[in-house]
Amino acid sequence: MPVEELDPSHYPATRAAKVAEHFINTRYGSPFAWFGSSGVKKAGLEDMGVLGTKYHIEFTLKEMTRNVKSSVILYDMGLCSAEVLFHRADERKPPQVQCTCSGAFQVNTSAEEEDLYQRLRNATSLLSGNSVGHIDPEMAPFWHLGGVASSFIMLRESNESTLLNMAHIDNFTQMTKDAQLMFQYDILLHDMVSQEILKWKLLLSWSPDGGVKVLEAEWDPKCRSCERAHLTVTTGIAAEQEMKGDNNNV
Amino acid sequence: TALILTSYYILSKHFYLPANYKNVQCTPVCKQRQHAKSNKTRTSFCHACFVTHGILIFCRLIKGHEARNYDYTIYHPLAEISTWMGQMVSENPDVVTLVDYGSTYENRTISLLKIGLKSDVTKKAVWMDCGIHAREWISPAFCQYFVKEILRTYKTDSKVEELLKNLDFYITPVLNVDGYLYTWKDNTTRLWRKTRSPGTDGCDCIGTDLNRNFEANWGMVGVSQNCCSNVYPGFKALSEAEARSVVDFVEPRKNDIVCFFTIHSYGQLILFPYGHPNVTAPNYNELAEISQAAAKAIKAVHGMTYTVGSFAEALYPAAGSSMDWARLIGIPFAFTFELRDEGSFELPENQILPTCEETYAGVHSVITYVHNKIFYSAAITASATLWTTLLATWFSCTFFS
């Protein structure tokens, strides 16, 4: 199928890059490694007919936890190239992503991860935190962990008419001190396109060896200002943005 | 009094005190400034912090807090921003005036600072509004920084002085006053976006998206007619008092206002008209060029990438924005800046200063371009005309004498 060139600064490309970003975090993310796109360099669109729409993108990757004192965050990870396939809207399947990054993932976080892991396993009590909005430096790894775990949900919930980010962590609770540390997170996601706040409850596990895994995820429709009612946002692209209402397990 | 003032002095130097004293919990900012490892020390510190804040509030009431000590690296609640605005006037009376130009649904005053060197003739002007969307806290923070910076530099930087000489700046630090106040209420309200006006026609959610409420292809795209939606455009265009306040001020001055900025977050984008995908601004190319230059200026400060494009192309199609309306009524240069970061409205306070610094560079680059286009190319045109006339005269004199 011919690939139509897209302007890399326009939203179809940047939305596809956001999906690739979520994909990378599900595979490589940790409390000390949280990735984001820092700009799309090249983009193309391939109409896959019944299969859906495939975006071919090249973007630069940044690692976002290296924010030590103040200003500059960027920790350049090189160039990534990804294929993001959005299935047809009526199929409601999550997008399919393939992604390779040149020279990336040289971030060696094993020392920090091991250190945090041991501290949590050997602590006398279980850790918890709330309203982690002003990022307290000591809580930062848990903000990042929440962000990485959120990517599992955001990857699944993405389509061509969404741009999802984790906006806020209401609270998190460490559930166990077992080899697979388990945490419960109450998070708020933000969809840039509809501007809505989506409330999710996650149960996740983490260990340096096992990485981050989301075991359970539940959307909470009760929050009024987080309401995900049956809204029709006239985007000019998709006729309807229909919101799901059921509980989901990952 | 001496004891109070001394302790005030010492405390203001060594502790940051929570701004929102209505919040009984120890605020995260108090926690930030304290590096003790044990919970016990932290709790004691928090109590001390809370108590000393009480003393400080008392002292501020008596003494008045000098804006010289105003901290531009933290987020301020509404009351402090209002006080600060008054202080900007009292400290710079020859260049700053406070203008109350409207009111909100909950009957709060909407004010702007008019900044510029006095002139006998009507001046061209620049409009900047911050805080249309309540949760975008970095936006009001930037307006405050911008004001501080031009006032700090105009006496020593001849370029800034020239800007203030030739232009008036109308800066609204918080436009959606009701919404902004609401986001400070508690941790369930922090992510509010809209105004606080009630729903109509039996729809029982609160608030209208101010940036969909203007008369610019109102309601056509990028909205939801469900009043619970965060992009609800209102039951009609300009249903919101806040939007009407902007229109009532800007419209009569539309021939003088040459540049219109509306500051938002997040996303790191510089957007220009239009939000409606089927409308193209006649000066699209020029707007794109200006925006690219601004993005370059931003990147030079701290290396951050800001994406450039028309609103509809770079972000999403959306009608009824203040920027679109400004362009439609003829203001030639209108921009929406979406500041840091790329994922959250709750930008950490340690990023306020770098964000403001880079945004200032971007905005300054735009203003300089617009200023020079108006005040220099006119001069260039005039002198070119003069030379052409002289040459033609000489030529004709030489050949026909």
C-alpha cells in the first residue's frame, strides 16, 4: 500500500508517536526509566483497507526521570522508528505497535532499581503515598512507576482520536513485600482530544527482573468531573467517540 | 512588634510557608523544603511550618508583603496574585495601571495590568491572557513572570524600553478567576478546566469551556453539546461573562491591538489560527514563520522542543477559541502558547522558572518581530520612497534640462 507522507508536526503523527511511547514504556519502563517522544521527525500514513490505518513514524526518544535539580530534563535516547496500526474504529481493538530504537536503552538503571527494590522488601512497613502531584523527590520513582503502568492502559485505550497522558496519581499503596512487589494505584488519565479526565484503579507488580506488569485495571465512572459519559465530540474525523462503560482486566 | 517583625524576617528567609493556608494538611511545598528522613521530624516541621505561616499571614496583613520578595518560582493562590497586581502598580506607578474590565459568573472582578510608557497619542498594543483554563497553573505563573521581567529590564535594556515606549501591554494574569480559585479548593478539584457557571436546559453539570465560547465558528467542531463535557461550548456563543469581558475590552481596541497571546498548558506547542480546519488565515505563512522563530528562541534557552502549527493541524480541530476570534476581528498576529510539560497540568514547581524563561524568549521574539514590522518597515518604506523620489527627480532633471 502506498505510504502518504504526513507533516510530522501535525496531530495524526504526534498521536501515533504517543501510542509508540506507551508501547515502549510497557516494554522497557521502570521507576527509573520513563520514556517520551521528543518530536516526530518523519511520518507516513498507510491505508490498510479493512485492517485499518498504519502510521510509519520516526521520532526522537527522551527519558524523563533524569530531572535532578531543575531545568533540563532531556536525556536523549536517539531515534526510534515505529509502525502503529490502528484497527478500524468499529473493531475496538487496541492499536498494534512495532518499534525499534537506535542505540537506546543504554540507560543503566539496575543499581537504582535494585536499591529501591531492596529498601521496599526490607522495610518494616508497607509504603503508600497520596496526591503525588507536587513531585516530592523521594516519591518520584513511584510517580514514574505509576506513569509506566498507566501506559499499559493508555496503550490499550488509544485510537486515532485520543492523546492520552497520566495527569495525576491520587494515591498508591504497596500491597506486598513479596518478590513481586505489588502496588495499587488510583490514577487520573487525561485525554487531550476530549479534554476529559479518566479515573482508573490499577493493580501492578514490579521487580527489577520482572519489570512492570499491570495485573488488574478498573475504570471508575463515578467521579463527576472525571466523567466519561456518552459524549460525541465532533472532530470532523471520527463520527463518534464512544466511551466504554465496562470494567476491564488487562 | 519588633519580635514579630524579626521572626517574620527570619522565617521568610529560611522557610517557605504554605500559600494556601486554608488547606489544613501540610502542603506538599512544606514537605519539599524539608529533607528530614524521619516522619516524626517531618510532622513537627509541618506543624511549625503551619504555625509560622499563621504568624506570617498576620504580619503580612499588618505590614503588607513587598513584591520584591514575591516568589516567581511557586504557584500562587488567587488572593496573592491580586495583591501582587496591586503592588506592581504601586511600585511602578508611571508605567503600570490596574484595569478592572469585567466580572465572572460568581461575580469576581477580572483585572489586567496595562503596562507601557505614557504617551499623548493612542498606542498600538499587545494582549496577553493567562488562565483561561483553570488547571493550567503554569499559565498565570508565566503572566506574572512576564510582567516582572519587562518591568525589571525596561530601564536598562533599550530594546525592552522601546517596546514599552511604542506599545502598551494588556496582561490578564488570571482570566477564569472562578475556575482558578476552584482548583485550589482540595485535591479533587485540581483538574477543573471550565468556568463555574451552571448547566442549562436540565443538564446538571457545571461549567463551560471558555476557549470554545467565543464567536468564531462557534459550536462547529471540537465541541460536545453535553454540558458535562470539558469541551462544552456553552448554550450559546459568549454565554460566559468571562468571554464577554474579553470581547468588551478587546473589540473597541481591535484597531490598536496588533498581537494577541493566549497562554495555556500543557503540550509545548506554538499554535496560530485557525482552530477550524476549513479556515486558513491569509497570513498563514507569516504566522508560521514567526512561530518557527519563536520555537527556535525557546529551544535556545533550555533545549526544549516546541511544536509549531495551526491550531487545527497541530493539536485538534476546535472552534470558538479566543485566538480564532481575535484573528477574525482583524488582529493580525494571534498565538496560543501551550507550555510545559508534555504530559501533565501539575508541572513541578522547580520547572516554573525554566518554563517562564524559555516562554519569555519565545514571546519576546514574536513581539519584537511585530514591533519591528510596524515601526521599522514603515520607516524603511518611507526612506525607500524618499530615495526613489530623489533619484527620479535627479534623473529627470539630468535628462530633461
